[in-house]
Amino acid sequence: MATALTTIFGSELCVTAQPQIVHRQYTGFPGANGLTSIHLGTRGRQIFIAGRLRASGSNYSNARQNLVKKIADIDALRQLDQDVATYTYQGEAYYDCSLDTFELLRDQFGKAIHYKSNKECFCDFVAAITSQR
């Protein structure tokens, strides 16, 4: 079963899938001009996600608590005991993925969590998942 990235990160996303990573082993021989290589296959692809998480509540404190809960839920996906998953975004599927990085972006004052009104908080983030296909 596939999970939509918007279910995890919300609707304010920019998702960019990179080309597959290809590994090669290069070898040179003494006295010979040239280089040989062995194609070791592909090693999946990285999918970069940038966006904004939002949360609301009855007041600023509740909104912030709700946002911190969302952040903790996303961070739990990075734990070692999580299996790989299939994610979708705008009709594209990313198979056998694991969440590698999740980072909150800070402004010039070092703040990561901001408030829009007294009932809504938000934070910007970047994340990377690796698809094994």
C-alpha cells in the first residue's frame, strides 16, 4: 500500500526525484595507460522534499504542541525499525523508500518554529528519502 507524501508532510511541498545513482569500480594497471571500470549497478535514487509544516490550535501554545507532535511523527519514520515504504506524489510512485534525513530550517535569528497568528504555527523543512529502485 502506498502512502501519499502529502499525508505525511502536508500539501505545501516541492518534491524532486534525482536520477539513479550508478556505482562503478575503477582500476588502473602499472605500466599500462588507461583505466578499466566495472559497472556495479544502480543504488537507487534520492528524492528531495522541501516544504512547510503547519499546525493550528485554540491558542499559540496548543498550535505549537500540535506542530511539535507532527515533527515527532515524521522523525519516527527515520527510526531503524521502520520498514521501507512506497510513497506517491502527484501521480508518481517512489518504491521501497526509507526516510534518510529530516531537518527543520532556521531563519537568520536561529528560530525554526514561527507563528502566523495566535492560533497557527509553521516551520520550513527539507527531507530526503532514498528509493531502492
